[in-house]
Amino acid sequence: MSLSHKHQCREIITKAICGKGRKFSTVTHTVTPPNNPTSILGAWIINHQYEAVAAGDGIEVIGTYDVNIWYSYDKNSQTDVAKETVSYVERVPLSYLDPKHRASTVEVSAEATQEPSCVEASVSSNGKSVILRVEREYAVELVAETKVVVKVCTDHHGDYEDKEFEYALGDDVDDYEDLDYEGLEDEL
């Protein structure tokens, strides 16, 4: 820390996003209905629930969803719906992690940027089960306390009024798409 008369630096402890990650995955489930399926008439996923937990240098998304398969059987003369609840754990690595965050203050969150959806359903080669291909995607964040160093100017507080500053936007430029810039100019 500098103790000169012109400038001083201070450390501020604040809560900040200290880690981010995103993961897209395709998984396969096998469901065995009570009757041997002849053909698949439809497959969908409902009742998706999940939570996020910290796991080492990543975040685990732990969840469940119900798989519903509408299928025909008995040489396409009958139909039925097979239902099964699927449990999963998806490990999402963090592409960014601030190593100086306070581990005791960690809070994690996950958002399903693509809800689990069935993109393909087919009868297995043995004719007794249904094979589903499911796609899902999660974005995760790790929030914790961390230190930020700021420069403190003790003299000439008004000297910055005629200066222009440029602020570089990071990867989160899309977070400001909906901002009404014209309304901001009116308030200044």
C-alpha cells in the first residue's frame, strides 16, 4: 500500500462473481416400458428440478426430470405412455476462477440455458427398450467475498470533471443489450 500524499490504495472486501462456467452435454437414457415397443410416437421431458453445489474447482448440477415416452406395441395395434424419473449429476468446470476468493463465503448458482430436451428416440436393437438422446446446457457462477484494491485521491476531487474515461467491457457485453442508453443520457 502506498502512503504518499498524492495517492493511497485501499483494499475493499466485496462480494463478486469469482468463477464462471458453461457446459453443453448430450446424454443417452434407456427406458424399458412394460410392453415391447413397436414404434415411438413421441418423447418429452417434464418436471425438471435441479440445484447447484460447489465441488472442488467446479460446480455440480444435481437434478431430476421425468421422461415420458408415447409408444405403440403389439404390432402398432396398442399405445401406452412409459414414464421414468431420471436422476443426474452434471459437473460443470469453471473457465474462470479467482484463486484469492474467501472459500468460506462461497455461494453457487446454476441456470439451465437449455432445458433438457429429447432430440432423438428410437427402439433398441433388441426391441425391448427405448433409447433417448437428451441435450442440456448449464451456465454456473461462483460468488464469494474477495478483495479489490482501489486508488484513493485525497486532493483535487473536482479535477476529473473535464476528463473522459474509457471502460473496457469484458465477455458480458450481452448483459447490457436491454439497457436504455437514451434514458441514461437524459438523466445526466
